[in-house]
Amino acid sequence: MDSNDAPIGYRAHEAVATITLNDPARRNALSTHLIGELRRALARAVADRGVRVIVIDHAGPVFCAGADLKESAAAHSAAALPAAHLADALADIAEAPKPVVAVVRGPARGGGLGIIAAADFAVGYDEAEMAFSEVRLGVVPAVIAPVVLRRIGPARTRELFLAGGALVSDHGDSFTGDDAEAWGLFSFAVAPEHLDESVGELAARLKLGGPAALAGVKTLTATPDLRRQLREAAALTAEYFFSEEGREGVRSFIEKRPASWVGLPAADRPDRSHLCAHSRP
């Protein structure tokens, strides 16, 4: 790791570059600074001919809490929102010419799930808790939608985005790593004591493939125009963040109180449906 204070750690060993989300005090929230450092680390791994596999790991008990909401609340332009920067980071992960493995040792929300979905493989704890909780903040998870859709399909994506948490009440407000495996978001879910071994075995198998052939497979199976889709989706995310409802949702989260619309009859809720005019069918 380059620095204990850096929001991103980097280590290359035995042809595997491990990029570590390294801001555990803030639950590895996606600030514009962290996202920028993540992109630089990805570029470094791609440029290093000795690196065959890229692993995205994390420090602390939380994989990623999603976008930095305090930074989002303070933003006065779309360019200042972490979500605007996340679009290209997700494209960098998906389009890297080397296999990318996400290692999930704990909870993930929002943009953190986007990183998981953008990776080629995701290996995580079977009981890790996850949720697409954006609707409860009055925003939509548009910026991560293109990578989530290609991973788990439109029907399951819609269910999870609308629910904002678990699909059944006995799971509380999150779904688990086992659920993620069943739906295709995780490649496989394992008990905590088996995670490192499983990731090591996967990296060893991937290193058996020819570098050019692995890059060719990623090109062959790539989503056309993914980077453009992600950037357009980020613009839609920004519209919701800057809406009255989005501002209230983020404030309510920071202030640790229910949002103003909770308990309102449907007729009294703000209508933001016009914002979907720019979304893709």
C-alpha cells in the first residue's frame, strides 16, 4: 500500500494487482477524491504488463456505503457530484482488458453495488448485507443501472431498485450474499473463513489464460456504448439529487430522521416522473 492515509491502496504481487478501498472510517464512501484515486489505480494496473488479474478489495468491515452523501449534499453542480465521476470509474472497471474481481467482505450500498456489478467476478461473504437504497433518499440509482441490468436482468433490477432493501420482510432492509449469488450479482458467496482461499483459487485459474485471449473475451462480451450509457445515466442521477425530493432525502439521512414524504398519501407526494424523460427504455 502506498500510504496508510490514501483512500486507495495498491499492491502488485504474483501478477495480481490488489486495489483496496481504504477509507474505513467513512465506510469507504465514494467521494470524488476516492473515485479519482480508484481510476488512477485501475489505470496503473492496466498499464503494468506484469499484472494479469485485478482485485478490488476493501479495508474495514464495510465494502462500500455508496456515494459520499455529505459531499453530494454540498454540491451545486452536476460535475461536483460523486455520481458524475462514478460513471467513468464503472466503465474503467468493465472495460479493463484484464479480469477484475471484486472481493466483498461486508455490507455494500448503492454505488458500491455498482462496483460489484461492473467487475467480471464478485466473490463475497454469504451473509454480507446489501441494498439499493436510493429511492429512500428520493433519488434513483441511475448511474449504476447499466452495469446492474447487464448482471441480473431488468425484472430483478426493477424489483430491487423499487424495494430499496430486501424483497421479503424477514430479511429486514437488506438482501444477503447468498441472495446475490442466486440472482447473479455475486459469482459465488462463501463463508468468511473460505473467502481468501476462494479468491486465490479464482485468480490462479484466471492466470492460466493468455493475456491477449482474456482481453479478447472482454471485448467480445462487452456492452456496446457502455461508457456513454453510464454518463447519460449519471446525468439523470444528478437531476434527482438536485430535485426538491432528492435534497430532502439526503438531508433526512444526514440528520438521521425520516424523510418528509414518509407516511404521506400518494396524492401528496412530489411528482418527479418527468425526470425519467431522459432515461433509456
